[in-house]
Amino acid sequence: MFRRGELKRTVLAILRTADGHLSNPEKAKRVIEMKGWDAADVGLARSVAEKIKDVRKRIGSAPVHKHDIDFAAGCPALGAEHVRFRVYSR
């Protein structure tokens, strides 16, 4: 379903671009749209939401910083290219 670390990067990218709090089902909906999967598949949405719940447990509730950029690979909603870089500030 997801390559190693892909869902984590995607969730972090969604959190960076979100204008407020998103529930796991809302995040799952965005992930499904980004992957180009069938948005009407309720079972898929539940499965992705559960996986997102596990990811959020692993990464914790620390705030996501806009200067720490690691966009998910090949997500048309975030840009067609894979972009991975980190900006360090003093």
C-alpha cells in the first residue's frame, strides 16, 4: 500500500499545509486524493485512517515546522517532483 516511510512523509506534508486541526479521517481523505485512489471506497478510507493513527502515535504530537520541508514523493497535490531538503537556522 505504502513504501517505507511514505505515509509518514505524506502525513507530515499534510500537517504542514493544513490551516488547522485535521482528524484522522480528514487526513486519510487527503492521502487518498493525493495517491489518486478511489475516494468512495469506505474500507480503504478506514484502513488509511488506522494507518495514519499509528503514524501519529510514532511521530507524537510535536508541532510541525514549516522550515522543515520533506514533501512526499510524486504527490500531484504538493508538486509533481520529489522535493526533500531541510533548512537549518541559527
